[in-house]
Amino acid sequence: MANYSPGIRDNSGQLLSHLYNYLLSVSLRESQILTQLRQETAQQPMSGMQISPYQGQFMALLLRLMGAKKVLEIGTFTGYSALWMALALPSDGTLTACDMNEEYGAIAHRYWQTAGVADKITLHLAPALDTLDNLLATGQADTFDFVFIDADKVNYGHYYEKSLDLLRPGGLIAIDNVLWSGAVADPTITDPDTLALRHLNQALHQDDRIELSLLPIADGLTLALKRF
């Protein structure tokens, strides 16, 4: 093994830019429509909410590995992560998306339509907790294969519990931003978002209903497999 170890991350924990670009150059298989959506999203004031392309590709791979057909997304933004997942679903797959912003939803729908997956996706423009309650009330508990949570952090605990009810045994929940740029590991940081994420991370570590792995992908991605 070569004795070359300059480090791979900067002081904020992010991959060094040249290494990140190398990772994309040898791994990323992003279609043109996904690239266009990512680039348009980068012009939005809240572009920091966008997941990385390699995270989108990783989640699409998970869906294919699982043979997933029914997906739930909590927090859709401009539809980039939903587009990655919808493209990975079979022709009869479905994705239920939750968001509140009509302007972002319009951007999402435009790209979903162009990509030919709009018929797979149902976007609910309403408080996500209301949508989740409605899914449970209409008999959809234990039916979803995969759930992606990437919305307001203070409600993450509620989203997780309802998602676990909606998930089938053997299904997978992916939760974004669980490292929160390192804030969760700094006890001096006590804003509501950080406290909510810290509490969730601790709760999941003790939750015997799931198999657990927290990965240092992007801003931290937790994978929780619902036990049979």
C-alpha cells in the first residue's frame, strides 16, 4: 500500500474538493435531466437543501437492491431526490412525495414530466404529518418499501415514528442531515434543530425495532431497517 495519506476531508468534515470531483468522475452516472434539475436548483435561494448527486445515486441503488416498488418521501424541495428514486422504480412503482411549497413543486413536476416519471409520483402539498396520518388512516400501514426523510428537523422524530408504522417489515428508512455539519457532536450547540437531531440519533441507537447504520455520507445519512 502506498505511503500517501494527505487526508481526504477539510476542517468542516467535507471531502476535499479535488477528491470529491474525482469521486464524481469515476462513479456518478447522472442522466442529463437530473443534471439539468440539479443545476437549476443550484440557482435557488435555498439550494443548500439539495442532496448531493452521489447520495441520489446511492439511494437509487438501494431501491434497486431491494426491488422497491412503493416509496415515501418527506421533504421534496425541487424534486431532485424524488427523480433519482422514481427513475430507479419499475414501471408500476409509485412514489408519494410530501412538501409545502407550490413554487418548488412546480419545478419538480416540470422535470418529472420531462423525465417520463410524473405518473409514478403523487405530490401532496400539505403538512407532512397530515399526509402521513391520512396514509395511515386509509390502510397503508406496513406497505411502503422505502422512506426518505429530509424535511424540517424539529419534526424528524414524529416523521420517523409514522414512517416506521407505514413501512413494511424488511423495509428501509433513510434519514438525511443526521450529522448536521458536526453540530450534533457539540454539546454547546442547543438550537431546536440540533437538539431534535441529537435526540433522534440517540433514540434510534436504542430502538430495538430496527437494524441501524449511520453513514458519513454528505451531511450524514441514517439507514434504519424495520425488523421482521
